[in-house]
Amino acid sequence: MIRKTTSLFGAAAALALALTACGGTGGTASGGSAAPAGAYDKDATIQIGSLYEPQNLDNTEGGGQGVTEAFNGNVYEGLFRLTDDGKVDDLLAKDYKVSSDGLTYTFTLRDGVTFHSGKALTSADVKYSIEKVVAPDSQSARKSSFAGIKKIETPDDHTVTVTLASKSISFVYNLSYVWIVNGQAKGLTTSEDGTGPYKLGTWKRGSTLSLDRFAGYWGTAPTNKQVVFHYFTDATALNNALLTDAVDVVTSEQSPDALAQFNGNSNYKVNNGHSTTKLLLAFNDRKAPFDKPLVRKAITSAIDDKKLLNSIWGDYGTLIGSMVPPTDPWYEDLTKVNPYDLTLAKKELTDAGYPNGFEFTLDTPNYDPHPTAATFIKSELAKVGITVKINIITADQWYTKVYKNRDFAATMQEHVNDRDVVWYGDPDFYWGYDNPQVTAWVKQAEESDTADQQTALLKKVNEQIAADAASDWLYLYPQIVVASSSLSGYPLNGLNSQFYAYGIKKSA
């Protein structure tokens, strides 16, 4: 998922907190903060502070990270749920079976599930929802993950059968990204009709989005009556809202310098969880000079990632040297493949035919930390003769210019999903990296018989894209959640930008 731009990245994924495999939202989510020792207010309103307002309310229409954060698991549910520790649990699917050849999946739906409109969930809605993700005009991050679907059948209201053209070891995992939507619902960019524990209250663009407890929910009711997401464009203003009790929790702290006012203060708790969000300097590998790996390697070696990370996050965050975070099974520390080395960078530029450097435009989203990081990159690259022109653009402009039209030389962006290294196997993805061997390995990994086979192949992918400097993976974000000490049960990890709210408790 890219932060704040498209559901594809704030994807997407995307989409992160977990409960048990048997469904219902009662109890503290896996990986969440500890349960309160005393009583809590079952009718509390939880005020949530965020920098990521949705672009719209449909994750197949470019809703962005914000709609994933607010809606995934809260308003919409999938056949499966991706837990905070990366496991996949049954949700709307009561169970499923896989044929001996691995090509046919049969899902049995839960009984008694209704949408917020009152309509009962049927297999037709599941079929519609999957087809919505793979539709020609879909902007879903996981669209390509379902390209192997051959047909979807609904033999009865509670059974869905999906036949694949080839084996897909990640098929069930990928289904955790598919929101099950009422197939008859309309206008979903400004409304919703999901099966989750909350229904949409009011969305005041530029200000707040409220979710109200759904009385007809099929599972265990949320531990609060309402949640209200408050949206800010400035991290300092967001922290001030927490200090003045205007919000109870900040979903992801983006101003590390502000942590001193919360650390050691008994009124607040600072939590450092695990993140899957990578900050990328993404090149358009289709266009000169970035079509040359040596140029990309030179730029990567000319930027002091450690200094950049420290300047923005202090002691927080991680250098990874690739697209794969430590929580992915195929992680390797590849930070030494393209080390910070100005002499090496200058040599690589010369070998690539650019001894005097060159000039390019860096399209940069207008929200933190991109402008700051872009300025740092400009200064670093000037040391090896490369001139950078920074072009500040909005999230909407980024989606149209960069992601949709591919009209860019290089850009900055955050990718929030786990297991998204596979996008380097798709030459049509926005960055245009095209290595036939990598594409073949990604395909073989997906068709693997075992997780060990898949892991071995994706390690090869990770090593190759690092060797090619397909992008410059600047650092892995920390996941810092700051909350009032009166709160518990909130998510700690930033897996795919999800923020399940149904387990949050507020002391009475």
C-alpha cells in the first residue's frame, strides 16, 4: 500500500489486527495493548487522530491509505482476516477446501451475516466483490494477484467455488485484502454497505469521519459505541490534539521530536510496534538515465540512508536495503549491496556514461516526511554532480501523474504492504522494472507447493532487485502509536496500515 495515495498501497494492502480464527471481534486484538485492569465504558466514543484522510471510501477507486485505516475490518470484512502478526484467520468464510491439484477452492460462508443495509450476505456478493477487484477499471493493489482466476461459481447462497488457471500459494492470503461488498450497493465512493462491526456515521471532508457500532453485527460487539477519526495535515497539530485531549490515540506518530513530551508522562503511553512501511525513492526504470542499473546503483550509493533516517526519526526506524521488511519470511539484510560510498557512486556514474552527472525532476508528495527527505536527497546527489529539481505535488496529482500516467523520472512514495516484493515481477507496475528472470521467479514462487520453495525463490527476487537497484529503499518506518493511558486494546503494529478499532476500551 502507498501511504495516502491509493488503496493499492495503502494498498493496500495492504489490509491489521487480529482475533481468533473463529470470528467475532470481542476481546483484545492479537498484538494489541493490554486489557484494562478495571471497568471500561462500553458506550465510549474513541477519538482517533490520523494524518491519512481517505481520498474516497472505495478501495478499488483510489480511496488511499486513509480508507484502509478507517474501514478495513471496521466497516468491511473479507473472507479472511490478516492478523497483526501476519497470520491469516477465517472471517466471513467459515471454512474452505482445496482440490488435490491446488486449482479449485471451495468456500463455505458463515450463517447469519447481514450487511449494514439489512441484506443477507450471499455467495453472489462474494463473487461480485472479487470481480470488482479485478475489473478493468479497478485501482486495487491486489488486482494482479487475482489474474489467475479462471472462473467463480456460486452453487448455492452459502458456497463459492473459485477455479484457478494455475496454482497460487498466496490465494487465501490475497483474499484477506478483498472487502466483501453488497453486490447491489451503489455510490460506494461516498457511502458503504459492509458487514463489519461499525457502520459509517458522518464523513466531514477535511475534518472527521465517524463510525457507529452496528447493532446487527454477526459477531461480538465492539467494546466501544463509536469511533471518530480526526484528520490533520500537520504532525505538530496532531500531537497538540492529543495533548489537549481532543484525540485519545494517534494511529502512527510522524513527529519523533515530539515524543519527549509523551515519554515519562503518566497520562500517555508510547508504543513502538512493527512496521511494513518502506520509504522509496522510486525510479522510472523505463526512462533514461534510470533505465541503466549503474545509474540507479550510483544514486543509491550517493545517499546516506542512515543519516537521513536519523535526521527524521532519531533512534527509531530500520535500514533494510530492499523491499522486504524483517517480518516477511524472505527477508535478508541487503544494506551492504549498494553501500553509501561517494567514490563508488562517482565511478558508477562514469561507467554508465554520466561522468558529469545529469539533471532530473523528483516528484514529491506534499506531506511529511517527503519534502524533507527530498531536500536531503537533493543535497546528497549534488555531491556527485546530479542536479535535482523538486516538484511538490498532492496525493491526487501523484496518483494521476505518477501511478496512472507514468509521467515521471523519479518519485518518492511510501509502500505500506507486507509481501509486496512481488510487484517487481510485474513490468507494467508504475516503476517499470522489467527483468524477465525476476518475473519468472515471482511466477514460480506463486506456484510453489511449499512455503519453503516460495521463500527460496522470493529471496532470489529480493537479491536481484537489490543488485539492480530497481528502487532505492531509503528506510523502514517505525510504527509508533501514542495513546492516552485511559485507553487499551488498540493496535500496536502497522501491518498494511490497518487500524482495527473494535477492541479499544476506555476506562470508565
